[in-house]
Amino acid sequence: MLRSASVTANIPASDIERAKSFYADTFGLEPATEVGDGGMLIYRTDGGTVFSLYQTEYAGQAGHTIAQFHVDDVVGEARALQAKGVSLETYDMPGVEWEDGVADMGGMGQAAWFKDSEGNILCIDSGFPQD
């Protein structure tokens, strides 16, 4: 039924302008489209991903990862985020080894978690293993 569908992340923001600035200043991302009167921003990455930021009072309330950015160099990207003032999160995950905020997840590669300006948990990772 959904086998040929694509998936888009929708990221909540309690202050859409603050989030827009964070995503521009921290990630170098600018919205491809602004929908309505500041209610939703649509982003497109060079990697072909589309995601949105949308205004809501419920931003930052999820206690789990809401979006992952798949990158070639997790450590390099993690250090670049830290240089921009982003704090990396660490979690108690059995079998995972941590070094300066970067998780070594064995056969699943590396990952680093952090929060955006709205308190949402985001992740950079080396992608999922391919069959």
C-alpha cells in the first residue's frame, strides 16, 4: 500500500522565526517555500530530502528523535555543530559506546543527537545499513 511512497519529516516549532534562524545559522538551510503567513516552512536538501517546520504550541514535547540527517562524516558534522554552540546529547543505550557525544552503534554506524532551538531531538547518523 505505501511501498512506493516517500516520507517527509514535519518538525514542530513554537517560534517559527526562531526556528528558521536556527536552521539557517546552524545547518545552512534556507526554506525552499514559505506556506501561509509564517505558519510553515518547507526545506529541500541537496540530498533530495524534503521536510517542514510548522508553527505549534506543542514543539519540543516529544521525548524521542523526530528527524535524522544522514551524513557521510558523523564526527566531522558533530564537531561543526558543537563549534556553532550545539550541545550533543548522550543516552543510556545498551551496547553503544560514546566518545565526545558521538555514539558508535557497531554495525549500524555512528550517530549523534542534539536539540534544535525548539527543543526537538534531532540526529545525525551515517545512514542505515544497506542490504
